[in-house]
Amino acid sequence: MQAYKSRVSRAPQHFHFLGICGTAMGSVAAALRARGYTVTGSDERVYPPMSDFLRSKGIKLTEPYRAENLPDEADVVVIGNAMKRGNPEVEAVLNRKLYYLSLPEVLKEHFLRGRHNLVVTGTHGKTTTTALLTWILTVAEMTPSYMIGGIPRNLGQGALFNDSSYFVIEGDEYDTAFFDKRSKFIHYLPELLVLNNLEFDHADIFVDLAAVKLSFRRLINIVPKNGMVLLNGDDANCVEVARASLAPIVEVGFSPNCAQRIRDTSYGPQGSRFSLGEATYDLPLIGEFNVRNAAMATAAARFYGVTPEVIQAALTSFEGIARRQEVRGIERGVTVIDDFGHHPTAIRETLTALRSRYPGKRLWAIFEPRSNTTRRAVFQNELASALQLADGVFLAQIAALEQIPVAERLHPEAVVAAIAAAGKPAFYEPDADTIVKKIAPLLQPNDVVTIFSNGGFDGIHGKLLSRLRE
């Protein structure tokens, strides 16, 4: 017991990460190593490019998970969100009564405390808004630290940890760790909070929309009085959860009641235009959803004194984010697009935006039910309604079907039947190879195929492009 007390009473020098090859875990591990700490880690499968990146930073990696991987000299064990009871290293940490923290707690104590933290939240648009805001502050020469759930092309990486006073971070409402079921963002010490929108999601974590709202209320409750809450004034759920905020609230949206009203919007194949305040901005992203994202990022940047001229320069030069309406290739006149969308609202908004970018072209949608929510029957009707916006639809088999109780599973056949009843060709196929084989003969020059998945989908993008070449 004496050794245990002395271990936690001194400043930590050695961090050991469980699940170190996760994108966020690896980024934070490397940042701690850059500060001079000893960092080690383990994972079930150590793989490049993250493994090569970590080793290049002098971080020792072990695999698979074993109790003996835990260094005797480790001061703090950082337990990743994917870790569960039964994991041999988790059990060893608990049995040995070692000092452990979640990744959000490490961020809070070692990177966020004492800074101006700009936290971007919401069911949809977090990654794009966070990336836009980070790029605006970068162009404004404010050199922000950032942590983004995607790879912005302008920045080339999803995370940067420096000594700037500003930290822009994507605030995820998913739970923190197996021992802390609060949302991750509750640890992020927001000075400025962006709330893009609020819908039910993460059916494996939240029982209903009320539970989601409670989590956001807790977040709003820790924004200081000298901070700011920017919220979507057109979203009744956002307005409701912010009602008791002690921090100032600014509503951003199209409604006349919004203090920062989005006006004079126009949409074209190459981008969008909107006015906010006294300035008009051009944006090389398409669709109303991206205008909302840009308006939120603009309002946040103005709170920190960034001028409209600098904001416009940043928006004009923004190059987008990997896996957000990303063109993966064009073969035989067919454009293949990769999109991370996995919620009915995101799918609907993406398809609507692509109609503007590709007017008059046939639009196909291929969807893999892979998230913890869309694998369930929660959005059975909403998925059919959203996918009907395409001219033809392919639905893949539910990923990791065995993980979902039979009574809770999405019914893909019913989704396909509803789309077919609306007069659109719709197919339910077991895997990527079967989908590619079936859709390729149906495609014509000038068709656009958008593939929706929050995973790799067995390399379907490359397989389809290869088949079209053949």
C-alpha cells in the first residue's frame, strides 16, 4: 500500500495506454511523449500506419493484451473507450489497484486546463464545423491546437498539440469509458460551445432522446459566464436544452428570431454563398447543411475577434475533409463518392446537396448499416425515407449482425421494400462483392454513386472503380 501511495502522490512520469492504436489515443500518446514523458502502450493488433508513427516517436508497443504488458513503473494507465471488463490488462489494473484515467480525463488535465477551449458538438456536422473553425483560426495566425474526428485536407492530420492559448476540439456525446458512462465532452472545459443540432443517436448508449438532452444540459451547465454558447436557433431541441444556461447564448440560423441570422443563401454545383451579420461569404462546400456548419464556425471565430476578411480567405481556401462527399474516382463517366454518413438525417442532407452538385444526373446510394444505431430498428422508416432521395438504392447486410439481439435488429428487407414501393429500384445484397457485381451493369455514363458507411465496407470503392475499368 505504501508503494501505491507514493506512486500517485508524485507527478506522473510514465503513461501506459490500453488501446493505443486508436486514432485519438495514438495522437495523445505522441503528444505526451513530445512533452518528455515516458509512454508505452498495448493493443489487440498493432498495425501501421499508427504503429509506425508511434514507434518513430520512441513509444514501445506490445500486443496482444496481456497482464504482463503493464510496466511496473507506470504511473498512469490510460484506458481507451473500446476497453471492457474481461480484458486481461484492464483486470490487472483493477486487481493491482493501479491509477487509471480515461482519455478525456488526460486531455482535460494535461492539455485543456487553462486554455480557451472551443468545443464543437451536435448530432451532425461536428467534424466539418470543427475543421472549418480550426482552419479559420489557423489562417488568422492564432496557431490553435486541435483534435478533429476526421482528416481535413488543409491540415493533413486530425490532431495537433502545441502551446497555443486556443484549443479547438470535436465534442463527442459518446460515453467516456467503461467506468465513466458520461459523454466524453463533459471533460472538455468549454469556454465557447457550439451546438449544431440535436437528435437521437447512439442507441447503444442512450435509451431515448431525453437521455441525449440530459447529457447536453450537463455540458451547457459547465460553460462559464464569461464564455459563450452558440446554438442552432432553428432546432427546437437545441433551444430547449440551452434554456437554463448561465452563459450567454447566441442563436445562429435562418429563423427571424436568430441573433446571427443566415441570409441570402444560394447553392450551386461548385459551392454555396451566404450572409451572416454584415458580411457575405463564399464556401466551396455544397448544401444547406454545410452553410449551417460554416455559419457556426464563422460566428465562433468572430467571438475571438477574427475579421470577416480573414474568415472569407479561410472559407475560400478550405479543401474539405476525407470521407465527407469525397470523390474516390471516375471511371467510364461514373463518379464514385465516399461519405461517412450513417444517420438518416446525414444521408438525406448529403443526397440533397449532391443533387445541387450533379444536377440532372442519376444518383445511386449504397448504404452499409454499421453504426450501433442504424444496425437497430430505431430508424427503420427514416432510413427508407432518406434513401428514397436517390434514384436507386443498394443496402448491404447489417455489419456484425451477431452483436445485435434479433428483436432489436434493423429489417433491411423492409427498408428496401419501402423504397421500391416509392418507385425506386432497390436491392438488398449480402456484401460488397455482390453489390459491385450487381450495380456495375446498371450504371451509365454521368451516373453518380455515393457509398455511405462509417467503416471500410470491405474496400467497395476500389472494387467498384476496378470493375468499371474492366
